[in-house]
Amino acid sequence: MSAEKSEFPQHIAIIMDGNRRWAKKRFLPAIAGHKKGVDAVKAAVNAADDLGVKYLTLYSFSTENWDREQDEVGALMKLLIYALKKEVAELNRKNCRLRVVGFRQHAAKEVAALFADAEQLTKNNTGLQLNIAFNYGGKQDILQATKKIAAKLAAGEIVEADINEQLMDDNLLTHDLPDPDLVIRTSGEVRVSNFLTWQTAYSEFIFLDIFWPEFNKKIMQAAIDEYAKRQRRFGG
């Protein structure tokens, strides 16, 4: 494939990092950073909607985040419940569709129910699609897709020649989403942290030296402008 001018990203994915360090820098408890991070989520969603992004995927909770101290995990779940109860009606009013990408069977019953209600309420909306990556891990996503394909092969539903990139795409948790054009990570860290491992093979990456609670529309616009300057070669 020849090089293409990047222009405008259809799908932006964000690794929201730095809530705890933002709080620590201000001598505040970690949960204060997470609460401030919720404001940044709202700013990012509004910015994406205003700027005409079609898909926004936010890495809200990874499969590894369960290993944090239980008090912090519990506080995060309460904050998630609060945010869902408070913001979903507004998302629906703005014609945004909400989807959850991840292994939701491990979520608490109230969280799972709120996810289901939000998806049902917004399923016919045609504006920005907001994807919440909850209890998500890229390696785990590839593993579950591989198991599905292996089961189909064992059952005789497919033959070895049918196994290709498209079949893998079709069995990932993101099977009905385009791959991210642009991945943004905050906090100054330069790694993907098990986020959309397969799907970001040819994404453009922008690493920002700010903490997530500082994210706003101006910063998203600057990232989109930087993306527009790049040439996407896709290995060609």
C-alpha cells in the first residue's frame, strides 16, 4: 500500500494515564485524581463529538488493574457507577452511542447492569460512538479470539486455509469497529500497556507529557493536527 496523507482520524483511542500521579503531585489521595480524570473523560468525549470524530475508545480499566489495592479498585468502581448514572442520559441526548469492549462478565452486577442499560438506551444513535474498554487486555483479546477459531476448526466449521487476518479481526472483541487511526497516551509513558495489541499494528501514536486530568479539547485538536502531518505507509 502506498503512503497516504493522514488528514483526519476516524477512530481515536486513548490510554488515559496519570490520574494517581496528578493527585500525588498535589498531595491528594489517588481517588481525587480519578475523580478529576472523569472530568477529562467528559472533555475528551465532548471534544471528539465537536470535532467530528466517529469513534472514540477510552482505556478505562485493564485486566491488570484488578491487582491494585482493593480500596482503590472499590473506589474506582463506585466512581464508574456514579459517572454512568450521571452522564449516559446526556450522551443519549447528544446522539452518542456507548459500547463496552472487554470481559464484562467479571464486572460487579451493578456495573454490568448499567453497561447493559447504557448500550440499550443508545444503540440506535448515529453520532459519536464511545467505546469504553473495561476489563480489557490486548493479549487476552487475541487469546480468546484464537480459542474461538480453534473451536471452529475442531468442529469442522472452517479449514486451516480459512485462518487469516480477517478471521482474527472477526473474532476479536472489537470485531465491528475499524482499527484506531490514532492512539494518544498521556502521562509521558511511552508504551501501549496491553491496549488493542492487534488492532494498533499500524496506528499512529502520540505520547503526551501531561497527566490525564489535564486533557482538554485544545490538546485533542493539537493531536489531530499532528496526526494530519504524518504519512501512513502501512509497511509499503
